[in-house]
Amino acid sequence: MITIKDIARETGLSTATVSNALSGKGRVSEVKRRQIVETAKRMGYDLSRVHTSPASRVIAVFVETLSVIFCTHIAEGICRAAEKNGFQVKLYNLDLLHDSSFNPPREHVRKKLERVARQLDAATLGAIYVSQYPRDVTGIMPVLPFPVVYAYCYTSDGAPSVNTDDQQGAYIATRHLLDIGKRRIAMISGPINSVPMTKRFSGYQRALIDAGLSLDLRMVKVSDWEIQHSCDSMTELLRLNPPPDGVFCQSDHIALGVCKSIRDAGLRIPEDIAVVGFDNYDFDMFVSPTLTSIDQPLERIGNVAFAQLFSVIEKQAIKEKSVLLDAQIVKRGSA
């Protein structure tokens, strides 16, 4: 009769490790557990005598606010990846927009996380922090007894993070406007202190340079994410002589204001001025003309964030700690 000792000898592991793997007890990595179970099966060990289901494996997901669609899609990606790998997800909504600003103080977020940490399941093996917009969140996380991965944000302490490559997204947006024959391409951005704004401005500038065009700072307007303000910015751009024939908007909300200003001036989209947004919101298909936009791989950010955390939990090497995923352009009527 095959015994646990026989399996231990075959795998080169201790009898305690083999016993824990077959009974679902202790902290045995999923990869090692599967190896042991497969070896036991091959050797003819009677698996009906033990519980072969692994112990409960839980990860915590801290979401800044579920009312922001970016957070929701990323959380969905995490949950789907976790389910495929036999993990349970405990989701904690910090609801930061309810009692704070869009840019909450780090100490405020840290205090919320400290309160949440006291409620964590004892079986929690790791956590993923999901931000409502990309920024440096160094220092917000209290000391926890397990690893943390950051999604749609990053830290300066070397923790794994997963984000969209904003520079690449802006580059392909501007490149598309160039490819359809536009040469006087303006850009309307979000706030100057926004990390995505800085990177998207860089991608816009690089696309112009690669096309042999000079950057004309009169074509750049720094605004915010409000539709009315972007409408006002576009009205100012229309006063230029000559005005832009294409506009890269750093968000779809900015693009809505831009399109309104163009229509109010009696101009056509995209014939007179083409418009490209960023974010690929659902409403893009229902405005007139439909909005060409840059699609962020939000669910994939969640998938990859889980994969990063899984690697750390399983004590596997991570090839790249700071992951940037490519965006894609979705072409519609506006450009």
C-alpha cells in the first residue's frame, strides 16, 4: 500500500508537507499541492481517505470607490481571475468620494484602511488596492502581514503595480488624427498636477515630433475634467487663425464639451475638425457623431494585478514589477 512517506520520498518533500497538501491544511502553495496530488494519483495512493480540497484562500480587494467605473471594471477583472485560480475575494469599498474630495489626503485614506484592516478575514493571503485614478499612493497602506499589489496607481517603495500606458494611448490617438490627414492638432488636458495628464501630453508631443511637426503651445489648453470648461477651451482654440483641424481630448467628458463647441460654431465633425477622446465610455456610441476614443484595458489591469499577487503568494519571481498595459483606439464617427 502506498503511504504518505512513499509520496514524500518520490517528490523529495517532507511528510508534513505532503500530508498538509493532501488534507488541505497548512500553507502549501497551489503549484506544490497540485504536484503532490498528481504524484499521489500516479502512484496509486487512495485519495478518498483524505480531503483533497485546499484550505480557504482569500484575497482582499480595497476599492477607493465603486461609483467610479474604472474601479468597477478593474475589480471585475480581479474577481474573475481569482475565481479561476480557486481564490475567494473579499471586497472592501472605501467609498472615498462620499466623505472626501476626488484627491483625498493620504492620511485620510490610511485611517480608513486601518479600520478595514481590523475586519480582515484571518485566511487573507494578500491584497490588491484599486485606485479611482492613477497617482502615487505611497504611504497610504498600514503595515499588513501579507503582500499588496496596486492597480491603477503606484508607489515609490517598489511594490508591484499595474497601469495603462498613458503615453502610448495618447500617442496612438494623435497618430490616428495624423493618419487621417489632420495637421493642426490641438490637445485639451485635465489638471496640470494629474499623472495621466503629464504622460498623455508626452505621448501627444512625441507623435507630433515623429511626424515632423513642431509643438505649438497655443494648441494646448490645460483644463479639468468638467464638460463646460472644455467647451470654453475649445471656443478659445477656434479663435486661432487658422484654428485646429483635429483635437486630442484627454478624456471623453472633455470631448463632449469640445464637440458641443464645434457644433455651436457651425462646423462639421470630423470634416472640419476631427475629435478623439480617451476612456471609451459607454456613451461614446450614443452621441452624434459617435466618438472615437482610446480604450483602457481595465479588466485586464485586474487580471494582471491578480497574477502579480498570485506570484508573490506562491513565492514565484515577478518578471516586471511596474506593468504598463497598452491601450487601443476604438474608431467611430468623430475621427
